[in-house]
Amino acid sequence: WVGGKGQLLSQLEAALPKSLYDNEFTYIEPFVGGGAMLFFMLQKFSNIKRVIINDINTNLTDAYKNIKHKPNELISELDKIEREYLSIKSEDSRKDFYLTIRNKFNEGNLSSIEKTTLLFFLNRTCFNGLYRENSQGKFNVPFGKYSNPTICNTDVIYADSEILNKYHVEILNGDFEITIDDNNLIFYYFDPPYR
């Protein structure tokens, strides 16, 4: 994915159906990505009765699960890697560290928390915060040249964990069709690039 929808939220809000303001509804986001719209909706509408998010990217859905269920453990690991990375002063050494982490991320055999920690690290230190995989499913974004990136944002992780738990967000991993539900009033948000 490239960037989030945070800058488009006011335009997206203007296009929301009026019925969402007056009725309970289910919110489903089949391609959750970075979740800008998800967190906007959860903060804006207290009348959401059910929330389902999905993405085909297991690394991403596991990250949401870890934020929801294991924020303390995640923060602890992110804090360690942030301190280690920021203690490196030369850009060349930081690039070497980044490439080592990228290789470790791609090798697998990591716990879910380890994988999420490395995903966060890569997202915060790679070129333009991209997430891209090659044809073998390996993360392949080059190093980004940031002088002081925030890798562990404790306040955001706790706030996101709290709201994911408050709404009992169901986190699915698979093809978007698993989110189809014909019951009740449902609002689907399909990320704009999809037709």
C-alpha cells in the first residue's frame, strides 16, 4: 500500500449516508490497510454495533490483533528496537541495520509479536512508509533516510487498542468475500482504488 486515507477523511465524511447518523449499523472494511477510515468511523459513530475488518495480508491483520490484544508486549519490543536504531549515528550503519531487519522479517520463523515489531520498524524506516512485496512475497522496499523516526508511538498504540476492544472489532484475514453479510444495516467502506 502507498500512504493512507487520512488526508481524504473530510471528503469521505461528506459522502457518508445520512442514515449512519440515526441508526445502529455494522461497519465492514474488507481492505483495511492502514485503517484511517476505520479509526475515523470508530471515533465518530457511537452507534456502530458491529465492526469487521479484513485484509489478505497476514502480517497486517496480525499487527491489528497484536495492537488489540497485546499492546504492552508490542510497545516493549518497539521501544527496544527504536532505542537500538536511534543509537546508530551513521546513515550507512542505519541502512545496514535496516537491511538486516528486512531480511529477518522476510525469513519468517518469528513469533507474531516479533513479526509485528519488525513490520512497524520497516514501515517507519523504509522509503516513504511503503509496503510492497516482490513476486515471492518478500518485503522489498528500500531504506528511507529519516533522521529521527518514531517507531514506538505508545499513546497511539494504547488508544488504538482501547477502541478496537471497545467495539469488539472482528479481525479477519482472507479474501474480501468473507466479509459479505446480508443482515441488518451495513456500511461497507471499500478503499477507493477498488472497483
